[in-house]
Amino acid sequence: MSILLQGGRFKKRLMPILLSVALAGCSNLFGSSFTQTLQRDANASSEFYMNKLGQAQDKEDQQTYKLLAARVLITENKVPQAEELLNELVDLNEAQQLDRTLIEARIAAAKGNNNDVAEGKLRALDLTKLSPSQKSRYYETFAQTAENRKDVIEAVKARIKMDENLTDMQRRKDNVDKTWSLLRSANTAVINNASDEGSVALGGWLTLIKAYNDNIRQPVQLSQALQSWKSAYPNHVAATFFPKELESLLNFQQTNLAQIGLVLPLSGDGQILGTTIQSGFNDAKGDSTIPVQVFDSSTTPINDIIAQAKASGIKALVGPLLKQNVDAIIANPSAVQGMDVLTLNATANTQAINQVCYYGLSPEDEAESAANKMWKDGIRNPIVAMPQNDLGQRVGNAFNVRWQRLAGTDANIRYYNLPADITYFFQGAPQDTAGLYVVSSPDELAEIKGYLDTSNPNVRIYASSRSNAASNTPEYYAKMNGVQFSDIPFFKQSDSSQYQKVAGSTGGEFQLMRLYAMGSDAWLLINHFNELRQVPGYTLSGLTGQLSADSNCDVDRDMTWYQVQDGNVVAVAN
């Protein structure tokens, strides 16, 4: 009897709890509380919120899910879809309208050309009515508009205010990394002339970027400067969440080579390639006392070469050159554990491997350089004409990836079988299509230029090094007036003794001269291996380009640009 009584009493105590839970699930029974969700972070995917929208019965709940979905769609770079959802919203309550205004401001900022609209909507909001999460979104949008105006300092100040309203640790960490990225992208003059305005947070950021800029060419000193900065600003958000890009620098060890293994095909079909690269490598080495052991990958399997190199105590390997041998290393990275490896090629299987960097004369590098060049030249709607083959696909994709970073949109990538196809690419193209990037042979380029001179004479033509050949005649260049193309900076040095020597030994064949330059730069890169891997933004001036490395240690080459002017080829500003 007592047990039954106890059970009954427990049931009575439990009923209010169960009722409250039930009411929470039926948000509109006694007035909606679901809209309060808008005051918090949206941590799910847009797909999740759209599914919830399909399940919701109450109109107010549906409106809230649309707002949450629209918010996330922007972060997923699906701005048009976010706009469509907002256009469906009517009869919003006060909390929903407030959040809608925040989202509209974010959309305007994301478009890049609606800063006034974005800032107008933000200033119309009453900050006292915003939750900390909403305030963080408010300041993030202000940061975006400042970034759109190239005002790095204002963007950083907005992100400082954003941090003050963040509680999630990962979001704070991401914000630190974005703030650091902004500062690193800024002109040094902008940084040096900036005032901390009495703000400890801003002052700390400015001191950090100045320490980086002042010591980037001396990584050991840079490492010490970063340690000193952390000691001077122990309570700064960047000391708590140190920028990811700088973490490896805290324990930086300068490159110190005892001996090098050079892996090249020195016999068989690849002999001319290997010996030309070796010639450039040896000339760059000069009088250096660092011993170099050479391995012929045409006669010895790559795994045997690695084993022999390790047995000889070699800790730094330059090569291999052939793609199948690079793939062998990628497939078995443990084989090169404990070694610094600078491959002389990259493949479709390239991936981040500790202490492995990938370097080569990649056409993808040229495409990225072309995107940078065209953007700097003010071209905003280029047509990118690629041959209908695997090369065209790879190069077109590389251009598009870089263009997305620059413009926030996809480039207009088209594929041709015949040069005449390119004239059709301009039919229906935007009126401001002022530039064409094309990968083609010299003869194909001459044909394309002839067609465009008739149909689209004002279009600026940018080409790759494939169009630059030693066999091109003065008559050819006379027809190419105005065309710009990328190639290695070594070709600017045509009057130098080194150029004359290399031209003589290669018969003036441009492709072999490029390989010589590659060999020279391989020596440069292996001697700055740690700097390349660990110092963000570290660059080397090589014969094949301005050399730097991304987070996977793929070596990027920023090419030199040349233009045909009155039949002469001259270097132009990048």
C-alpha cells in the first residue's frame, strides 16, 4: 500500500515536468518561444533546417526555420538560395524581423558591391536588443563590408568586437585565424601607419603583425619574436588561440643540410630531362661544400634508392622527377620518414605528407598566375578557353579555384576543339567581358588572335608559356601585338652570361631552358626547406618564378608576364 501511495505521489510530482516538456514541443500552445532560437548560433546545416521546415506545422515555426536555413546558406556560399527563402517570408514577429534584417545585411555584404545597403541595415538595428550571438553576426558583417572596401584595420576592429561576443571556443579560434589572415594580407605601410587607438586588443594584433613583417626573412629571429609577443600579451585572444598558421614557427629549426640525394632519370628515354635539371642544380650549387649523391631512377627502383639514401645517412632528397616514382612515395610515406623530400613533380594523388614538398613546372601554376594577373588588370568577367582534354580540365579547374578566391564566383570556363570555337564563346557573354585566358600552341594562338581581331578586337588576350616557343618568328610576333603570356623570369635575363651559356648548351630550346631553371631552383628550395614549410608567406626569387608554398607544401610559382609590343617581347608588371 505504501509503495502504491509513493508511486502515486511520484506520478503527481512528475506530471508538471512532463507537461512542460510537452508544451516545449508544442511551441505555440501558450505563445511561441521557438523564435528565441534565433538569438543563438545556428550550428546545423541548411539541409537540417529545411527538413525541419518540412515537418513544422505552425506558420511561426516555419518562418523561424526559414530564417535559420537562410543564415546557414550564406555560410555555405549559397546566397541566391538564401535570398529566395527571405523573399518567402511575410508577417514576421519582432524577433524574426530583427534576424531577417541581420541576414539581409549579411547577404548585401556577401555580394561585395552592396556595402552601403549592408551598413545601412546594420545601423538601423538597436544593439541593445541583440543577443551576444546576434552581436557577433552584426560585427562579422561589418568586418565583411570593411574587407570589401580593402580597409583591413576597420575589418580587424570589427572582428575584435565580434570576439567580445563569442562564447564558442571553436568560433573564437576561427575568428582569430581570420583576423590574422586579414593582417597578413595588408600592405606593410598600412600596418605601420595604423594606430591602436588606445585599444589593448588592437595594439596586440598590430604588434604581432609587425613582429612577423620585420622578421619574416630571419625565421629564427621570428620564432623568438613570437615567443616574446606571447609573453608580453598573455591575456590577448591571439595568445590564447594562437593563429594556426604561426604555430609551427614557435619551435622553428633552420634548414641545416649535411648531404643531399638527387634522384633523376639519367639514362634511357628521360635522360635529356634529367641531365638538364642536373646541370641547373650543379650550377646553382657552385662552390658549396654540401655533398650531393646522385641516383639514376631509370636503372634503380625508387624504393631501393630511398633505402640506399637512408643507409648513406642522407636526410634530404631532391626528386624524383617521374610521376610514377612520386606516386610511389605518396603511396608509402613511411618509406621517407625522417627525410626532407622535395619532389620534382606533382600528380593527381598529391597529398599533405609531413616533410614532403612538391615542386614542378606545373601548368596549373600558370593558370593561378593568370587569374591573379587578370584580376589585378581589372578584368572581372574573363572567358577561360581550354583545350578539350585532360590538360584543359586540370588547368581550367586550377584557374577557377583561384578565381573563386579572388572574385567569390566561378569563372566562365569553356572548352574548345578548334581555334574557331572560341569566337562562339563570346556570343551572349557579359558586356564587360574584356579578357580571354587561353592555353594553346603558338599556331593555335595565332589563329585565335586572327579571329578575335575581326569579331572582338578589344578583348585582351592572356596566354600560357605553351604559346612561347623558340621557333616563333619575327613575323609571328608581328601578328601577336598586345598579347600577354606567362613564362619563367629567367627569360628576362637574355643578356646575362648564364642565359647565353644555357641557351648554348640547350640549343636555345625553351623547354630545356625551363628544366635547367627548375634544377637551379631545386637547389634553392632544398636549402630553405624548413623556411618554406613553416614560415607562412615565405618567398624565394627563383629562375622559374616567385616561389612559395601552400599548407600542403605544394610550391607555387608566381610567373613573370610578358607582352608583345610592336613585334618585340617585353616583360610587364605582374
